[in-house]
Amino acid sequence: MRDRHLKYLLMMPALLLVTATVIYPLGYAGIISFMDWRLSRSRVPTDFVFLDNFWRAFFDDPSFLNSLTVTATFVTGSALGAVVFGLLIALLLARRGRGYSIARTVLVLPFAMSPALQGTSFRFFLNPEFGIFDAVLDALFPFLAHVDWLGSSGWAMTWLILTDMWHWGPFLSLMLIGGLLSIPSDTLEASRVDGASAWTSFWTIVLPQLMPVLAIAFVLKTIFSFKMFDYVYLLTGGGPGESTSTMTYYAFRMGFTAYDMGYASAIAFVLALLLVGVSAVYFRLLFPRGEAG
Amino acid sequence: MRTTRRTLMGTLLTGAVAAGLACGATLANAADALPYGLKAGKPYAGTKLTYLAPVAGQYEGHEARLKEFTDLTGIEVEFEFIPFRNLLEKILAIKVAGDADPDLINYKDDWGPGLKDLFVPIDEMMAEDKVTLDRYYPAHQLGVTYGGMIYGLPLRGHAQLMFYRKDLLEKHGLPVPKTWDELAEVAKVIKDKEGIGIGMYYSPKAAQNVAVWMNILWSNGGELFQDGKVTFNSPEAVEALKYYVALENDLKVNSEGAKSFEQYDGSLSMGAGQSAFFMGWWWHYGSRILGKNTKLTPEQVGFAPLPAFKGDKSTTFAMSMPTAINANSDKQGAAWEFLKWVSNPDLEKRNVIEKEKRNVIVALHKKNMMDEEVNAANQGLQMAAAGSLESSRIFPQLAVWPEVMQVLANAISDAVSNGADPKEALDAAAEQAQKLVDRG
């Protein structure tokens, strides 16, 4: 009996922390999303407006609908890109040896760096007048010499995705290296003895056994991609036009430029619901009912 | 009653003593009187104020001279500096929390209508201490007045100027452009011969492209709003946008990167010798065009009012950054003392002429703008800006303006970068903006 109470007592600090930092803000945002709260009129929420904010988002605001499309494009590109990039690095570095260990340690650096610093740096790197990336790309591909990398919708989205891949790829590769190193070496040796090419071994042995780790990496990256804000804010400001305005960026804009906290909360709440939905689908696929037990 | 000689003498003596005492008191008061309308007797001695300001040399200059204020009033002030980009977020957080700290807040004028509940109207304090807005240019007076009430005093403000490479224009025998068409012609020649063009900017980030387009719009006779209706999709507005877009896409007179450039990038480009022209706030002159890490010298850079689009007179856009007293502060009296001191023209003048520690060029008082010493220390920049400020206008004073401006900035960017038709882009933006205005 005492033990049963003790376990709840031990869980209490963590529960309180999660309640204060996650459940309460999320719940409060949920309530605000049904209210009229324009900061230019009042410092506190005023009227209960039921579904007005959500109605406005889906039926009267083309910028919000645009942000849904932009978010979908970014999530697909960055989640796929980062996982594939991570896998390529992992395949190169999943060897035993001192040099590989050092390389794997260094790999964590891009992930450890502040996104704010990376966003600002990439903006300089891509500057058409003195950016190092621009200079290197111009030298390698002369036909791209006059491209304004953040000045067209396609390129701006591409660089947002590439910047995010640069940040996340190495971290995901560390996860995947762990997965690769846990694949039994005798299976691979047997396939080699049977005359299978490296390509065939990869597709028939490595990839299937790596799939659970890949799936988790993909889920993790998808969730984080949905929340993309930093690079949009620093690299493109949502432009050109609104071509890189993600949902989080748009919610920020509605809150801090339009002073409309009620509407911003509604957008954030839609994003939270989307994330819950996507996560539920992924986990259902990853861990079918009964498998865990 | 008979007046005797004795009573007459007594009356005269009493009068003389009274007059002497009154005169003495007046002289003593005059000796005690403090400059800038500060209250004598240090009634707020021991008060500690906090002041939220953006990072800029001008405010650092104020902070460096704080001891003078503390010696006069006994009030201490602590500056809290924050990058300009994060200033609005910080102010909104203060508003939501209802914080009494900071006691004084510096903000951008077009944020004012949406934030004014956070600020104390200072009309009565100004009247009591005979402080008026007459010392500032009309654009800066308007920037602190909402609904007929004054909410702050402008401490920082910018006029827009055209900066150009004087040496290159002289080298090729070209005139200083006075119209946008002349600018395009001169820039074309320079670009063909020197490979550098106008440091123009079209990025929607920070919405600075709107300010450039507005100058063309106003010069073309267009308006953003009329009688509460959005009119920035009028034929004049569309023509202005077409021209702004054509500079980049058809006339090709801009330096590389203009589509993704912010104003900041444009001045950086000029300072690095990569652009021959730059149009923007004058503060860029002191730090980005002629700063420590730039390639140019004052002899190479000229400045002039922005070109006119139609006719020979341009109407430029001016902005200011007033400082207001936090309505939640319980030290409003002391805060007003500080505001009187920090906004005084003598302090501003010293900030602008004493170049040893920081290169501050921003002045707002009419008398400082025309002051010979000020202009001698700054290559005559203030006098040129004064000409621009005489006919300057400011952003519309609407609570929803910041978001309307972002909608416009996106439309402009869409037209130049994504090939959107200027009329369609402005029509869509106008529809969106009208909804915002109607919603209020």
C-alpha cells in the first residue's frame, strides 16, 4: 500500500513540471483560440467567439491556407532530405576505428550549434556579393552565376530545406550509425560469400534491418520540421512573397505583428492537432497494437 | 486716517523690506532653478528608474552621460538594451504581463496606435513644464500623437536620403539624379562602366520595401488610404509598383541580390563598394556606409533628397522612435523628469558632435539640424535631412498598420520575385488589408 503511494509521490515533481510547462500553456492556448484577444484593444482576452478564429483561418484567410501548403512542402523535403543525408553519412562512417570515432564526435557539432547562429550565417554565406556558398557555387556551376539564392520561391525553399538538413543530418546519422553497427556482421558476410553485391546487400539486408531506426528518425524529424521557425525568420522572413511562410512563422506574425493573440493561438492549436494526428499515425504504423506487449 | 510722517516712513520701510525679501527669494530660486525644466529640490531623489531602449549609439551616448542627470535630480536610471528586431516582442510581453518595469519604453512610432494603452499621455506634464513639440519637424510631431493625445517624446528619428558615389558620378561626368528616371539612367551608365548598381532591396523581411514603394507612390499622387478605405491598389499605386519592379527586372540597374536584400543589405553593399547608390534611413551613413569596416571615405559619398517620380519634388517617408512612460509604472513623476532631460536639445547636440567614442548622426531638434557645428561634424548631413523632413510623411496611424504593411511587403516581393502581376498583387493585398482595417 505504502509502495503504491510512494510511486505517485516520486512521479509528482515530473508531473508538476510537465503540467506547468506543457499542459497548462497548451490548455490556455486552446482556450484563447476560442476568444477574441487583440492586444491593440486589451491586454487580456475579451470575448468568447467560439469557432470564429478557426473559421477565419480555413475560410477567410488565404495566407493561412498558403502556410499549410508551405509547411507540407517543407516537412516533406526536410524530413526526407535529412534522413537520406543522415543515412549517407552513416553508411560512410559506420566502421570501427579511431578515425571514425573522431569523425562521429565532430558530427554532433552542427546539431549543437544554435539555429539562430546558423540562420544568420547561412544568410551571409548565400549573399550574392560576398557569400562563400555563392562564390563556390558560381565557380562550380557558372550557369548559376547570377542566381539570387533567397530571391526566388524555389531557391528560397530549397535553401531552407538544405539549411535544416545541414543541422539535422549529422545528428540523425549518429542514430543510424548505432543501428548499422548493431546489424549482425555474419549476415553480411554470408551474403558476400554468396556473391551478393554491396548494392544488393544494402537493399536486402541492411535496409530492412535498419528500418525501425529509420522510421523513428523520420518520425522525430517530421515532428521537428512541423515546428520550423528559426530559419524562416532569419533566412527569408517568409518570402519571397509568402512562399516560405510556415505555420509557426505565420502564427508568430499574427501574434506579434497583427497583435491578434486569439487568432495566433488558433493557428498554433491547428498545428498542435496536426502534430498529434501525424504522430499517432506514425506510431500506429511503427508499433502495431499488441506488438509492444 | 491721517498719514503722519512716522507712519509713512514705517510703510516705506516695510515695503522695502518686503520687496527685498521677495527679490532675494526670486534670486535664490533662480540660483536653484534647474535646466531643461527639471524640478528643483530633487523631489524624486533616490528613485531608481529602468529604461528599455534598442541597441544604438545614440542611447549609449545618453547612458554615458547619466551621471549629469543623477547629479541634478538624485534619480538613478538603468538602461536595458535590446536588439531592435526583438523590441516589439519585448514590449508586447510587458503589455500582456502588465509589468511596471521598465518605467520608460522606447518604441517605433507606427507601433504606437496598437500599444498606446501601455503608455501615459503626457500632455498635462508637458503643459505644466512648458515643453512643446514645436522643436521637432511635423513628421516627428505626428509620430507621437494619437487621437489628439501625446504619448511620448521622439528620441530617435530618421529621414530618408539617397546616398551616392560622388567619385563615380564625377569620374563619368554624371549629374546627381533628381527623378527616378534620371536615377535609372545614371545607374545604368555606372553599372555598365563600373559593374555596380543601386543597392536596392525588395525582401518582405522587416517590410522595408514598402517604404521605398511608398515614396514613389506619394510622388505619383497616390495614397494608401482615403476615408477609411484602402486605396493602395489605385492606378497611381500600380504604376508606382510597376516602376519599382522594373528597376530590377527590366531596367536591371540594381546590384546583385536586390530581391532578397533588406535595407541593411543595401547599405552594407554600398559600404563594401558593391553599390553606387543606396536609398534609406540616414543612420546607415554613419555606421554601414562609412563605418569602421567599410571601404569608403566621406569624400567618396554624397547624399541628396530621394528622387521625385513625377514633378520635381519628392515626398519622403520619415519615422521616429519616441520614448514613453509605462502606464503601469508607479514612478511616473521621476520618469517624466528623465524624459525632459534625455530629450533636451543640448544633450542631443553633444551626442552628435562628440565623435571620439561613437559616431552618432541622429538629431531631431530643428535647431540642431540647422546648427553649423553639428553639420560641420557630420559633413552637412543634418541640413540635407532637414530638407527631406520638411515635406516628409509618416506611416498611417492605425493599430492594424504593422500587419497591413506586412501584407503589402509580401505583395511587392511577390511582384518582383515571383512574377506576380502588380495590379493583381495589389488588388489581393488591398482586399486582405481592408478586412484587417474593418476588423480593427
